[in-house]
Amino acid sequence: PPRSRFILLIDTEADASLYSESEGAAAVDALCRAALSLFLENAASGGEALFGFTGGDIKSMTGGAAELATPLAYPARCALDSGQRLPDIPVLFAPCVILVFALSRGAGKRKSSLQNFIEKNRGAVRILFSCDSENQKNAAEGAAVLFNRLPGVSASATRFCL
């Protein structure tokens, strides 16, 4: 039977106009909890998955709950201008679905790690922008509109419970 193959990336860049340091950290934790649920479900069905985050490397996600949760303890909030990047996709794992969980962001002049990643890794990318306040929702919806203009990108705003 077919098995799912996907890469989940967590973009931890936080827009200082939308998140305080503590709000950004809590939002990244919410993205990691959502990722853990997805990895547990995928592992139960025998799927293959890779995981990466801003400033980190790509890791294979196998094993039980404890093994799956361990790499999700490392992602940390960083500023939009931190200069960190999302990891490169391993050629041997393609083709697959690329799913990105990202924090809301305003329309800025500077390219984010997410924009750089999409330009470098041309292909199908699904982005879910987190939004928990009205201000973040407006920014997430605006970011989704902008990213949907890029080839191969499908983006939307969603609420990840904090």
C-alpha cells in the first residue's frame, strides 16, 4: 500500500510587531505540539517523515512518542532579521510533500528565510501561518495572499492552539 512521505519544516521567525519574545516562544511551542501530533499519526500509519526548523538541520522522524518528541524540543523563536535559514531538502527524499508551519508576519521589505527557502527549493509547498490574535490573523491572511502568488505555493492562515 502507498505510504505517505513528507517533510515538515517549522519556520520560527517571529515578527516583533506581532509577537513579544514570550508570545513568539509560546507560538513556536504550539507549532511544535501540532507537529508532534502529525508525526505520531504518520508513524502509526507507517509513513516516512523528515523534520527541520529555522537554524536547524533535517532529521528523520521515526520511533515512538519519546523519540518523535525529542527533536521538537529544539526549535526556538528567532527574529525575522536573524539571518538564520530553513534547512535544504535532501535530494534523495524528493519528491514529497513539503509542509511549513510558520508564524504570522507582516509584509516587510527584507526577505525572510521562508521566502529564500521557496525560491531555492522550487516545488509544491504548503504553508500554514499561525494566528492567535486578530492582529496576527490579519497579518497571516496577508502573508498567505503574498505567498500564494509564488509558483507551487499554497498558503493559508490557521489557528494553532497555544
